[in-house]
Amino acid sequence: MEYLTKQPENLNVIQRFGRWLRLKQYQIEVTFGVYMFTPTEKFIFWSVVFLLYSLLMIATVLYLPQHVLFILNRAWFYVNGGESGFASNFIAAKKDALSLATSSTTTTMAAATEIAESIIREL
């Protein structure tokens, strides 16, 4: 394993992460022949890599939690049967909370309307 060099042990986490990123960049450049590109071609290549990586991270952050919840619901359904999955209970609780909030808002608005009408009648 001559390709591995000893890293100084007194580097902090940020410096070690920077060294790791430089190593990955070097490995990509050697593997795909990026080191032979002109500066413009390198810029285009790394821009495309950055764009694809960014889109992957955004999609992961946005859709992975929903997908994991969907898979858990499927597993729960296959094990226990019925509609009592994690997401259905969670969504039902949110709908109940929303209906409670809406009904309390409606009753509050009705009371405010009655008070306003009584004040108008008095005037």
C-alpha cells in the first residue's frame, strides 16, 4: 500500500476533510482523464459534476423521507395488514389537529360576529 501516505495526526477535522476532498478530486481526474483537459474543458466537466451532485442532494433531501415512510408503510402492511401504517396514523393525527383548529377558529369567528352585530344594533 505504497499509494497511501501517512497523514500528520495533528491536523484538525477541516484540514483532514480538505485533504480527503483533494484525494477524491485527484482520483477522479486520473480515472476519467480529466487531467488532460484544457482549463475550459475542466471547468465544464467540474460544472456538470457539481450540477449533477447538487440535483442528487436536493432530490435526496426532498424525496427520501417520503420514500422511506412509504416503504415502512408497505412493510407494516405486509406484516400486520390493514390500513394502520405509520403514515396513515400520522396523517390522521394531523387532519384531526387541523379540523380542531378549524372548528375552534370557526366558533371564535362566530362569537366575534355575534358581538359585532350586537354592538352595531346598540348603535
